[in-house]
Amino acid sequence: LIVPEYHGQWSAVEWVPGQPWFGNYDAIVDYAAITGKAVRGHSLIWEQMTPDWAREAMVANRDWAVVQRHFAHLLPRYSGRIGDWIVVNEMIDTEDGDRDFRRTSFQRAFGNDYVARALETARQFDPAARLMINDYSLCQDNVVDAARRTAMLRLVERLKARGVPLDTVGIQGHLELAKGPIPRRELAAFLRDLAGMGVTLSITELDV
């Protein structure tokens, strides 16, 4: 499985509005096909890798068409070749967020419902793709990670109850031992609860 780290991000694909460039993604997908590997798209929405022009357009105009065009550039082009997409990356913030949602340009422009809206839009452009949300600080025994586990469970529960297309929850798995041990029982219960909501689980990034 190949996952582009930065080469597939919005700011790498369309740093000039209306002029998408697919050279890096095409090379990765072509290499995967030659070598018999799958590709996961990473990621359609991530605040850290959103071009400034897109942030400004979304916040100024509250125009979802900006997001739709971005999705339209990528999802149909790689349909059948990229089977999994991280649709929204790093959306949870239980410390400084708005009702546990990270304050990003997407959240400011479209409210906390932007995650559901992004998943629904992605499904429209590639009905066969497996759609993911992905986040970090879910694995340690500390107050912040515990709150973030609860926030993730509540988010997935709400999305599934509404019938929003969500196939996989990605857990980044940056294990920073200074943040506390791994709470085996709590983490196991968290994973069981997620799986019980009808999503598959993926450890998307694992480092110690």
C-alpha cells in the first residue's frame, strides 16, 4: 500500500487556482500499478495543506463549489485506481475547538457539518471508493487522548446515524511515550466501539 505524504495534497495539486497538476499523483499511481500495490489518497481536506487562495475563497464567500471542484479534479481521475481516500484529515480538537471540531478554514466557512458534507461530496464523485476520516492522539493514557477518543466515537456515531457515507476510521498512531502509556483496556474498548458502528479501522501512521 502506497500513501503519498505531501505530493497528493491540495496545495501540491492546485497551488494555482484552476490549474491542477497531476504529475506527482500520476507517477505514484502508475508505479503502484506496475508493482502491484494499492494506493490510498491522502488527503482531500487537510487544513495544513490547503492552498491560501482556497482558504480565502471559502471563508470570504462560503462557497462549497471551491471544495467540489477540488474533489472533481481528483476523484473521477483516479476512480478504480485509488481505492481508499482520506476525505477529512485531523478534524478533532477537544481543547480549543468548537464542540470538539478543530477551528479550520473549512469549519469557519461551513460549520461543523463540513465533515459530513465532504464525505457526501466524495461519494458523489467516486461511488466505489472507500471513504475515511483520520486523526491523531487517540492511543495514549492521558486526559487529552481520552477526550479525543470520546469525540471520535460521537462523531462517527452521528455520521452513521445520518447515513453519511463513511467506510473507515484512520488512527494515526503516533505513540509518544512521554504522553503516557498505552491504556490497553480503554484502547481495545474504543476500537471495538468503532468497529461496532460498521466502520473498518486502519492504523494509518505508526511511529514510536
